[in-house]
Amino acid sequence: MKWDFSRNVNYFTSVDKIMKFHNSSKQAEHLVSLQNPKLFYKYTTNFLNYVSKMELPDVEIATPIIDVFFKRRSSWEFSDEYLNLYDFLKFIKTAIGTSLTTLDDYGNTVHKRNYPSGGALYPIKIYILNNNVAGLEKGIYEFRTLHSKDMLCCVKKIDEYDIDSFTSFKYSNKSFKSTDFIIFLASNLKMDTRYGLLQYRLTLLEAGHIAQNIMLMSTIFKKNCIPIGGFFEDKLNKFLEIDKINETVIYFLGVG
């Protein structure tokens, strides 16, 4: 596929828009000194329609970290040997799970995960599509930390879907059909925090931290992983049944 930049000049020449967003979202000293910091946003869980819940096990994985860094590569060459349920849970727990429960400066309990988050707010919501994990019912699962325990909650059972239709890739050798699972990272667009517009920048950085953990874990489990930033956002939001008003997908990764 060849990109035709002449078809939509305003879309591809977006320097002014990027600079405007950057300048409007930066943290200014005179604004920080005047503001009254707001407390951390509290997620509610009663709106979730849980079909099933699975608590993630505690795990220990000993692998030389230098080897993992040198072997990590983005690749579409997914294996036909799929993860079993236990290894899948170990993967998720280690990559994005909770490893410390502590108190913040305001006395609130904070369940700290295995990746950095500005102010430990964790604005990224994590959805997982089970594509081929053995022993796990096909469907969309949401990763949650409930009462200091990491859980995978099935929010939608699904058998038939065309995952490749969500991206603009039209190459025969680039398909998600052989992946074990796909992780979708969605941004909470209505997060009310002390960081103001800077929060969205921090959210995007957090998505990158999560993605790197997932790619490194893929290397440890001898799986390939491909991160995708180019996708049809509205179509994918509809598939996940998120409203694109309160949240929207900003990144996703195929593992297999």
C-alpha cells in the first residue's frame, strides 16, 4: 500500500495542531502554584456487567533482563502453539498486575501496578480479547484491581469477529488471526485530576509503559508481539462497546 499525502493535505500537515496541543497541555509554574490539587479519581465498579471473574495468581519469573532487551522485537510471525490458561494469567499478572499496596499523601489506599503511572492514577483501562488462549472462553475481558486483588472480568462473550478489519493493513502476511490474545489500551477521557490538560500527555506515556511491559513479557514467553497505533478508532470502540465519550482506544497489541 502506498500513502497518498495529496488526498488530504490538512490531515497530514498537522504541525500547527500538534504545537497548539503541546502548548495548551504543558504545566505552567504560575498555574500549579495557584491550584488546589484534587484528590485521586475513584473508579466505580457497579456499572460492569460481569459474566465471570478470575483472580490472577502470584508469580515469579526469573530471566536475565539483558537477554530480554536484546531479544525483544516487533513481529507479525505469530506461533501456532497457543498459551494455556495458566501461562496466560502469569503473563498478564507479571506485565500489568499489582505488586504493592500503600497509602498516598492524602491517606488513600493505592494499589501500585508493575508499570509507572503519573500520580498513581492509572487512567488507562485495559481490555483483552481472547483469540486463541487454550482453556479460556472466547470473549472480551477487562483487567481490574478490586480490593487489592487483580481480576480478569469477562464483559462480553464473542465467537465471530474480523479483528483485521480494525486496521488499515491490507497485506496478506499481516494478520491478527493467529494471535493468542490482543490487548486494547483505552484512555479515560473524563478524568478529573490535579494535572489539568497535562493528564492526557501522562495518559499517552502510560500506554507506552504498559506496551513495553507486554512486549518484554512476550519475549520471556517466547511469543511475538506487534503494537498498533494505526486503527479505525470508532469501529474498534463500537466492537468493545465503549462510548468514545468517556473513553476511547488509543493503542493495542497482538501477542502470539
